[in-house]
Amino acid sequence: QKEVEQNSGPLSVPEGAIASLNCTYSDRGSQSFFWYRQYSGKSPELIMFIYSNGDKEDGRFTAQLNKASQYVSLLIRDSQPSDSATYLCAVMDSNYQLIWGAGTKLIIKP
Amino acid sequence: GAVVSQHPSWVICKSGTSVKIECRSLDFQATTMFWYRQFPKQSLMLMATSNEGSKATYEQGVEKDKFLINHASLTLSTLTVTSAHPEDSSFYICSARPDRVQETQYFGPGTRLLVL
């Protein structure tokens, strides 16, 4: 059974601080990793994807991947209240199917 | 680019009726689309994988005779909830995987179904 684990939260972070979201996965053969943001009542929105070990930066967002530890994270710098949402980690298996984590609810406090 | 639309965005129906939801990729071709369901405060649950020109692949526990999927073209998949009941009330979301970039999926805005 392929699994993706996330802490459900809520994770509360002060405005302007760094929010750190974590995800672990069980399928060692996974190659592609995705972070989606989902606002309440809306569908998921792709924020970042990462394929290679290390860091990938896009604006205020940084995805980090460690395949040896089967760990992927998302850092949000200078957190804003508009970043408050549920963040879903997804891992693509060899059939190009996404395996979803349950999501972490992030709350940015003004 | 990479826009996926869903129609309708909201539907309220009586128990026992059937509801059709459309998912369209507007600016790319998608041989494969996915249908998800999400109950309040829960994560996405994959219902089925829709393949153009062939039968859909359903996840364990999803009734294929109740949730009919038709992927008639490279830009359109439909989900029909047959004989809907109140327990089918949920947020239904489709996603489309671009043929040219298989390693990603783009989501539609979702359809909220309320069965009375």
C-alpha cells in the first residue's frame, strides 16, 4: 500500500515568519513530488513540483526533496494571511497516478 | 494555459435523479482525466481514472454502475451520478493530465452536489 503522510495540523505561524510543511512517502520508487494548495471550498491548485534531490525555489516557496529519507517539504517565506489554506502533498507513482496525503491546514496569524 | 473547466459548479437535485458533470480541458489534450470526491474536512479521494476511447478504471469501493464515466474526446470527460442519494452529496473534482506533460495534473474548479 503506497502511502503519503502529512501532519493534519493546524499549523499556526505568525505573519512574516517561515512556514514549514512536511510530507513522507512510502514508495521508494516515486519520482515526482507535488505540493498543492487548497482553499476551503475550492479545488487544489498546483504550487510546486520537484523531481530531484535538493531544493527548488519559486518566489516565496521552496520545495525540498530527500529521496534517501523519503521526505519532501515545502517552506513558505514571509508568510501572509492569504497563505492560510490546506496544503496537500502528492507523490506520483510509476503509473503516473497521484497518491495524496491528507493535507496540512496552515493558519497564518496577522 | 492548462485550464480545466467543470460544469455545473453547483447542482441541487432530488433523491433518485441522475446528475451529469462535465470536465473539459480548454487548451490542451488529455487522454487521461481523473475524478475525485471530497467530503467536508477530508482529503481528496480518487474515484476513477478516465481514459479516452476506453473504459474507466475505478478505485476499490467505487460503484461503476452508479458513477458512469464517459471520456468521449481528448478534451471532455463526463461523470454521471445515477440515482443520486443524499449520501452522494459531496464536492466532485476532476483533473486532466496533459498528453504532452504526463507528470502533472491540472484541476477543474469542482462541482458541489447536494442531493435532497
